[in-house]
Amino acid sequence: MAAEYIMSEGNYNIVLCERGVRTFADHTATRSISALSRRAAPEPSAIIVDPSHGTGKRNKVTPLSRAAVAVGADGLMVEVHHDPDRALSDGMQSLFPDQFDALMVQVRQIAAVLGRGVPLNRGQIEVTGAAD
């Protein structure tokens, strides 16, 4: 109800970020994104999904990113690092640049099927247009 509370005061510029469930458990199931459905947010809120923190594992970031776009996420926050093993933080969940490039191709393909678009500038995955 946080978004509704903010909107009740007249501010409709809201972006909600889905990052999964906070836990110290090691397995991905408890950290995975809990609410990807576009219906989870009041209109006109945008939903951004953070699959890097939502899973905590590099090999899960791409599948969860694809799923998020397929069910209507408005954007993704994906961690990328050229040398994740030496990253100061979150290296285990960071994609390599070539993995990110491949993800961008896949996200554009999924978005196109849904009648949506993705900007071409590298470093930003923001799905535009409404398919709802």
C-alpha cells in the first residue's frame, strides 16, 4: 500500500522495484522474485525488476530477466562487471558484458513479441510501450 499512500497525496510519479525476499538463506528459491505480475502495482506506477539481487546468482539473472519482461515489467536493473570475481560487491550476481549483450538481444525479442520496445543505448534495459 506504499504506492497508494503516496498517490493519495497527489504524487503519481512512482516506480516500484521488485528485488525478491530478504533472507539469509543460501538457496535461490527463497530469494527469487516474489511478485512479477504487472497487476501487483496500481496504475500508473512502473515496475522495475532487479533480477541480480532477486536471485543472487549469475546463472539465474538472464532467465529471471526474460520472465520479468514477458510478464510486463517496465524495466530491469542488472549488475554487470568485467571481472566479477574481483568486484568489490555482488560479483556472484553480476553478468559479464558479453552475457549482458546476449540478454539485451533476448529482451528485445521478447518485448517485440509483446508489442513493446527497448532503447538501443547500451547500459540501460528499459522496456517501453504498454502491452496491457
